[in-house]
Amino acid sequence: MTLFDVVRNAILAGLGIQEMFKESLDNLVKKGELSESQGAKILKEWTEKADKTSEQLSKNISELVARTLEKMNLPTKDDIEKLNKEILSLSNRLSKLEGVKEEGQKE
């Protein structure tokens, strides 16, 4: 199971729980055990907490991926760009040196 699958399943489970919670509140309102305003307030508070939890989960996953990639010691895009610039610079210097050498051989 990939990280994507884990995140996807967590989101789907969260959506399922949210729907079940809303249905439970609706049933309590229908039975008269909660007023509509109480049900709406509870749902709003729960949704806000769920959103914060979801944001924290996303942040934690991002940090985990970043730490994992760092431990793998993979080159970053910046590292590769620096190497490409260095290669280009060395290639240009080599071309100039070869040009000088060729001129020296002609004489």
C-alpha cells in the first residue's frame, strides 16, 4: 500500500464519518432531542475541528515525506541545476583549451 493509498483511505474514512455524524445529528433534531440551531452549532464546531485535524494530518505527511527524502540523500533540483552549470562551465573551459591547443599545433 502506497502513501497515496493511505492518505486516500484516510480522507474517504473521514468523509464517511462526517456523513454519519451529520445523519446522527439530523436524527436527534427530528426526534426533538436537539434544536436545529443546536445541531447546526455542533456540526459547525465538529467540522472546524475536523478541518484542523485534516490540515495537521496533511502537514505531518508532508514533513514525513520531506524527512524520508532527506534520509534517502537524493539530490534536489537545485543540486542538479548546480551540477549542470558546473558541467557547462567545465565544457566551455575545455573547448577553449582545445582551441588553444589546436592553434599551437598549427604553427
